[in-house]
Amino acid sequence: MIRKILTAGVALSVLTGLMIATPIGSYARCGWQYVSSSAEDAVPVEWELKRARQMIADLQPEIEQNARRIAKEKIEVAKLERELGETDQRLAKAESDIHRLTDDLKAEHDQYTYGGHTYTAAQVRSDLSHRFKRFQTREQTAEKLQQMLSARQSSLRAANERMDAMLEARRQLEVEVENLQARLGALRVAQTSSQLNLDDSALSRTRELLDDIATRIDVEEETMAVDVEYFGEIDLDEPSDEELLDDITGYFENRSGRSADALVSIELE
């Protein structure tokens, strides 16, 4: 069984090496990239926008989780601040007591009275020594607490800044998605308007009929005008004798004048 597994592993390694080092590998990688890009191009833009909206919505759980972490850290920092404050108060009280005992021992009395009790100088010196050791230990603890507080405060500020940046980035993504949605809507309206083909065949046929009617009317009007021009109208008035006599007289007068003109031209010749 182990031999089969080793054999399969070696074969897979050799095949992988051949695909990487030979043209077959380049063809395979090129084909995979082409298929991947073709699949991405085949996805409608509307679907990709929905996917982007879903990805933005999926950020909410992570943001809420980070918000809980920040809230918890704020509580821990507040507790640490209170603890450090109490330690500083105890240190101040211990330092004051140490200075008091030190001053009393410098007076070199045989006995000392504190709180209604009497103590020897050796007892006071021993107590002072223990107090001083505890003070030093507590002071070191206070320093460590201060370092811890400073580090956690710095971490909290950084977390707040990251949270603000994350929220701002999400708002920017939402605005960009809305902008892309508006652009896509305008594009689809423009594409629909350009592809809208109206059936105006009935309107065209009506236009042609009206043009034919107008042409026929124009022909008939022109025909009437020609008839009136060439054939005239019937004269309903009777001709008078006076007009006839005048026509005859005028005709012969014109004729006599033409004859006299002809004789003069002959004589001149």
C-alpha cells in the first residue's frame, strides 16, 4: 500500500514537472486562464453587482466581532487604569509612612509610640526595612502595570483607527456600488431605446394614400384649368349689328392702307 502511494506521488510530481517545464504546461495554463476569463465575462453585470452587495453585507459579522473585541478591550483597559490608580495611592501612602519612620529613627529614641502601642527602636527599624522592600516590589509592579496600560491603550487606539478605516471603506464600497448601479441603469435604458423598433407600416400606408389622393386632386384641377384655357366658355349674349358693321369697316380700312403702302414701295423701286 505504501509502495503504491509512493509510486503515485512520484508520478504526480513528474507530471507536474512536465506540465511546468514543457509546452504542454503552457498550453494547459493558457487554456485554463481562457476558460476562467470566458466564464467571468459570461456572468451578467447585474449578477456581479448583486454579488458585490452580498460581499459588502457579509462584512457586517466581521465588523460586529471587531466591535465586541474593541468593547472588551476598553473594559480591560479601564480595569487596568483603576488598578494602577489604586496601586499609585498605596505607593504614595507607603512612601509617606517610610519617610515618617525614617525621620523618627533619625531622632534616635529608645521607644516609639504609634496607634497607642509602644515599639523599640529595633522593632521600628525592622518594620521600616520590611516596608521599604514591599514599597520597592509594589513600585516595580506599578511600573509593569503602567507599561501594560500604555501598550494596551496604544493597541486600543490602533484598533479604533482600523475600525474607523473599515467602516469608511465599507461606506465607500456602498457608494461605489450605487454609482455603478446608476450607470448600469442608464446604460440599459440607452440600449433599450436604441433597439426599440416601432412598427410604422400602417402609418406609412396612410401617408401614401393621402399623397395619392392629393395627386389625383392636383391632376383634376390642372385638367379643369386646361379646359378653360383652350376651349373657353359658351357666350350666352347675342352678337349686335353695330359690332358687325364696325368690324367690316375696320377690315377694309386696314386693307386700303396696306394697298397704298404697296404702290408707294413699287414706285420707289
